[in-house]
Amino acid sequence: MTDRALLTAEALRFAYPEGRFVAHVPRFRLDRGERVACVGSSGAGKTTLLHLLTGVLRADSGRIELNGARLTDLDEESRRALRIRTVGMVFQQFALLDYLCVLDNILLPYLVSEALDLDATVRERARSLAEATGIEALLDRKPGQLSQGERQRVALCRALVTEPPLVLADEPTGNLDATRTDAAMDLLFEVCARHGSTLLVVTHDTRLLERFDRVLQLEECMQVTR
Amino acid sequence: MAGAHARHHRWRSLLLTFCLTVAFLLPATTRQLMSRYERDLSARADTTPLVAGTRGNRFDLTLGALYFRQSALEPVHMGLLEQIQDRGRGVAVPLHTGHLAREATLVGTSLEYYEQRGLRTVTGSLPMMIGDALLGSAVAARLGLGPGDGLNSDPTNLYDINQPGATRLSVCGVLAPTATPDDDAVFVDIKTAWMVSGLVHGHGDVTSPGALEEDMILSRGEDSLSVSPALIEHDQVSEENLWDFHLHASPEELPLTAILYFPADDKDATILKAEFNRSAVHQMVGPRKVVDELLNYAFKIKRLLDGVALVLIISTLIFGGLVLSLTARLRKEEFDMLHAIGCSRSATWKLVALELAGIVTLAAAGAAVGLILLITLAPDLIRVF
């Protein structure tokens, strides 16, 4: 892996235990600072690809290197530690925890992982991110009291609070209207650019593709046998 | 996070806590009740070696003699007490119950009762004279009475002038608390008990010529006089009328509810019991044995209650398990998300377990507080006597 490459995968093979399908990723590469879109229809396996590349799902065979570490050689705990330090995730519908306030939602990776230490610097970073995304006044509120746009900003702050070199977004605008989609993507690009994070977005919204450095077809990245 | 989740879903958490509190509290209360019951019953029985009475239900005799419960047994007579006393070995104590004074059991006995039970007065003295009443601590507290005050016995029948009316008793002292049935009783001399029953009575002179109007005299014999029930009897003993009190029967025939016997030694106890058990009319029982039988019945009920409590706990655990499984299903997306960002599966289960542990701890604390409140605010539920 060259210094430019943040994530590379080769000859990945994964079969769901339930036998739903077998996925095969011949080759995949993300360079540092890139903004890449991966397009595929609903149910084509976009989430499976993201989970394979980040070690949430363990490939049956093949090799993945993430930020200089051989992910496929690591045990479950080490994969989790690498993932939480290296990858920020933005989920479809944002997946905020309705019982935590906005600040705790942003700090969630620190609350659930022993691999990260929650200190004053991290709290300050969370507040700075909230300020940068315009939600600094909402830190004590619960997600149920927020608008869709505000929730999306919280999700973004949570993905970036660990200062990850890679941000993965799984259909981040899937349930937003056109105006809000544009605003959300503006924010995503801006914040990732500010932090120098690589951005991989999986989406089925072709309207957004012009804005990315590279656009991949899911079928090209991952072959699925059902 | 576990606390935040529990607080966010406060009604669900409260419901679960309440169910668990009830599931903990019921068996704890039963256990407390039964152990108190056993302790108090056994302690009272242990300090009363033998009880004599009319042959019949031994539970009635024991409960009547030890706890002053109303007994359906026929009374024994004073002559029996004298027979036992004539043996000159242990101490025989007469007991007469069946009347009330301001709803407290009126217990007629002798001075030996206080000595054998180790009772002492906190104020005043023991009942030395006919008409004196010694109050148990709870009765004194309830009625607010002390030495020098008066206390009326409850009349047996308000509508029958042939029945004895209320007798005015004079409070001579108050006993120290003992946490036994003695606290809830009013003690009088055995003669006073007979006076309340109407067996001993006092009235003015009826034999002197002209002492009574002729229409009050029903019949005249050689050495007897029958007067109308309309003759007013003394309802209170005083220094002036003390010598007016008398009885119209042989003292040996006066009734006793039971006789407590404190034997000189085991041999004395065995001989006396053997003599009584040969009798077709009387019986003598060892209260400890009778109480043990009672406790066996109580423990059967306890086992039943324990079974019910176990079912309650199991059903609550199943209910809790169901809530957990539904929670896990409802929170699947949340747990998947947490796993995706780097949280271990075990950590997510730790969150659930911590929340549940918090609820169980709260429920256990609630049950402990509930039990303490129950003992403090509703002592009659826990108290045997």
C-alpha cells in the first residue's frame, strides 16, 4: 500500500452464514482526501460492502489494509479498536440515540469504547464541531426535539469527533428532500475537507454524483452471487 | 447510558421496578411475619411449663391461658387449684378471663403470676385489694390511665338487669412493657374477676329488721333471705363497703379459665401430668408442645406462601425476560449501529444488564424500605400479640 492509499482491499470473499448471498470484492482502493461515491440500487449490498471494508463483517478470505494496518489479520477486539479510531460513520436516518442528549450522541464513540479516552480535549472538540455545524445551542436537547437537518448535523459531528481519516456515509440523504439533500451534502463535503478526511458515500441518488472525485458502480466493486 | 435509557423510558422502568418490588416484598414480609410469629409464640410457651384446664381442645386451653384468647372450654373450679397447691411442690397460678375493661382482656389471677412471669410495675403497685386493677403497658398508653384513675369493666349485657353491670375498678399500677399479651391486658385479683362476673357481690344490710321494704323481699327462710333483683349492689369497692362483699356459694366451686403450673422440677411435672391425664374431666398440657404443633400448621401455610412467592418471582423473572427480549428486538438497530462504530456485542449487553441491575437494585431497596415501613407503620400486621 502506498502512502496515498488509505484503504485497499484485494480478493475479498464473504458468505453470509444464512446463505443469503456470497460477496466477492476483487479490488478496492481509497486514497487519502478523496471524495468517492459508490452507487447501487437498494438491496444490492452497499451496506455489506461498507461493513466488509471496515471489519464489521469479517471476510472469509482476502486482504484489507486500513490506514497502514492489516485489518484482515486482526482479531475482533483489535478490529473494533482500529475501526473506532479510523472510521467515522454516518448512518441512514442518522441512528441517533433518543435517550441521550445531543452532546452525548456526539461523544458516543467515547462512551461505548474502552479504546478511546474521553477527556476535556475531546469534549472541547465536540463543542467545536457543534459550533462549526451550527448546533452549539442544542447540545442539551434530545434528538426527538431536533429537526431532520439538525439531526443530520449531530450524526456528522459524531462521525468526526474521533478525527477519523475515513468517513463512510451510508445513504446519508436517503430520507431528505432535494433542498435538504444539497445542504446536507454541502455540510458533509465541507466538514470532511476541513478535517482532511476521506469520504466514501454509498447512495442510489444519481443527482449527487457530479460532486464527487470518483464514482464507483457497486457491481464493479463487489460481485454478488445469490 | 444505561441510566439515561432507564430514565428516558421511565414508565416502563417504573412498572418493572414496581413488579419486582412486589415480588421481593411479599416473600420478605411473609418470612418476617413467620419468624416473628415463631419467636413470640415459642418464647411465651417456653416460660409457661404446664397449663391445666377442662378436658377438650388443647389449642383452646393453651391459647386461652397464654394469650388470653376467648376459650369455649368449660371452666375448672377453684377446688382443683387448691388440690394442686396442697401438694406443696410447684407454684399453681389461677387464671380467670372472659371479661373486658374498655375492650382490654380482664385477667383475674394471683400475685404469683407477676412473680413467675417476671413482671414489674413502672408506676404504682400490684393489685393487693379487691377492686384494684393493674394495667398492661399498651392498655395504659391507649387509655391514658395511671394509678389513682378509675376504669369500668365492660357490662356483659346492657339489656338484662340480672346480668352484672359495669364494675368500677381502681387503677393501682402500670406494668413495664414486655412485648407479650400481658401488655394488652388488665390484671385484677381473682376475687375481683369473680366480682365482675357477679359471683362475688356487695350490698347494704338486708337482714336487719326494716332494712328493706317488704316488696323487695321475695321469700324468707329460717337462715336465708331471697330478695328482688332490683336491689342495687355496690358497683365499686371502697373502704366503707369492703366488708359488704361476699359470695353465695362454696369458694371451691368458683370458676377458673385455667391454672398455670410452674413445677418444682421435672419429676414434679411428670407426676402431675400423669395424674391429670388419667382424669376424664381435666387435662394438663405442655404449652411448648402445643405451640410446636401450631407452628407446624403455620409452617405448612408458610411453605404454601413460599411456593406462591416462588411462582410470583418466577413469573416476574419471565416477565422481565420478556421485557428484555422485546427490548433487545426493539433496540436491534441501535445495537447494530453501536457495533458498527466499534462497540463490542458484550458491551451492548452490558448496557442492558446494567440497566436491569439498576432496576433490580432499586426494587430490592424498595422492598427493604417497604418492609421497614410495614413494620413501623403497621406493627399489628407483623406483631403476633
